[in-house]
Amino acid sequence: MRIGLAYNEKPDATSASDAYAEWDDPSTIDAVEQALSLFGTVVRLEADEFFPQKLSLAHPDIVFNMAGDCTARAASRTSPRCVSI
């Protein structure tokens, strides 16, 4: 089974801004990928402006969405909408 992993990776912790509060550290993303890999092949899908194209090319059987808010739009709301198409 191909498992898509939709995520937002926190940029380097150089600012004290809450803009990326819902985004995940690389270690968290790695841990989730490792756990999901017990059930199939994991394909990372960063929830950015190219998420719909990445999703289309990846052909996952299922998508695990852990994406948080983006600056211009909420990825946690956009990702499921793209997946259901």
C-alpha cells in the first residue's frame, strides 16, 4: 500500500513568531513516517502550493494528513479537499 504523508515542516527556529506553530519539526515527521512504514510505502507530500500536483503524481492509496496552517491558506483544510477529488 502507498501511504501519502501530508505535512508542513517547520523552518529553522530563527524567529519567535507563532506563524509556524502548527507545523512539525523534522524529527516528528520522521517518526510518523517510520510508524506508517509498518503498513506500506510512505510518500512524503509537503503541503505547499504544489500539493495537488504532488498528490496527483504520487498516486497514494490513502493519505495521512498532519499538515497545519499555511500562511495564505489552511493546508489542513486544503489537503483533504485535494485528496477527495
